Amino acid sequence: MLRAMSERVQLTWAYRGVMAVSSPIVRRWGRLEVVGLENLPASGPTLLIANHDSYWDPVAIGIAAVRRRQIRALAKSTLWKAKPLAVVMDGMAQIPIERGKGDVHAMDTAIGELRGGSCVGVFPEGTISRGSRLRARSGAGRLALAVPEAQIVLVTITGSVDIVRFPKRPRIRIEFFLPEGGQARPGETAAQLTVRLMDEIRSRAPVAIPGRRRTAAKYRARAAAQADQPG
């Protein structure tokens, strides 16, 4: 099936391989449900913006979208430190970005890919939530404003945190949808746009705590402590 899909959708060798190896875990074990795939354009500049609660999210979203597009995701640059993984990430045409450092090169690369008609994926929260609502970084908004012809598509993913909680079987749901508030508005700053879009995403996909029992308990305690802090 994946071979037949790759004949219609252009996929790099590494991307096709990672999707094929991971698909049984996400689709079968994870009982993947995909909603709104028709909202993902099959071609042309597209900016995907999603929530991030599990390390499985990028792969799961890629599997959900594989019948229509290959996603070039902005991924943390530390993934390139291990040479074998770096080869795979480069083979998947992913874009390394240094988090929290205003990585101009990564943003310029993503802008160039968008203008060239690619589908670029962004997690504005920067890392997995670990049970707490994180500040939305403005990078997604900057991409949208730099390439106004790009179609913004929002993505929610739920249930992915349960993939590692064997024997509990996950039920993963991924939804692609267009922003209710529309694309970028006149006078809207990059930060304002990103916050608006993430608010809409998180209204449908509340923060979920990742990890197995001990890790989840640690994150749950940390989130509770932060909630008790004044202000």
C-alpha cells in the first residue's frame, strides 16, 4: 500500500522508510483515526501548525498525511548530533533549528521551502508540553507572514502519549482543519498570529502528560506545583 501511495505522492527514500516502519505502531496498535485530511492541500505552499505532547507526534502526523504530502518539519538541531540519525533526518528533508536562539538560517530555509511549494510543519510550543501549557513561539507566525500565499492548516493530535504505556492500547486521533479565525489578518503580528492559532489548537487538544508511570507522575507533580504558584 505504501509503495502504491509513493507512486502518487513524491516521498524521499528515508521518509518512505520511516513511515513504513512506524505505520504498524501508529495505525494498528495506535488505532489511528484521521479526520479532515481533505483540508490538507495536495500541492502548493502549506504551513502545518500542531500541538506537541509526545515525541511520537511528528511521525504520527507524517503517517496521517502520507497519502497527500511529505512534511518538512522544523526539528530540534540536537537530533543531528548522532550521525546515523542525522543521515535519516537529512534523507527525510527535515529542517534543523536551534530552539530559543532565533535561528535565522533555519527560518530562511523554511521560508524558501514554503515559497517553493513545500509543506512545512511547525510545533510552536518548541518541545513536548510535559503536562504544562507552554508559550507559543512566534516562528510559525513569522513563516505565515513571510509567505502569505501559504495555506495555514492546523493539526491536533491526541492519544499519542499512550503509545509507550503498554499494555494500555492507545487511540490516536489526528485532525486537520482550517483556522476558524482565518489566515493572517491585516496588522496582526507574528506573535499574535501564533498565539491565536495555538489557542484554537489547544481548545481542541488540551495538554496531555507523556511518559510511563514514574515519568508521568513527575510531570504531573511539576504541573501541579506550577499551577499553585501565584500569578
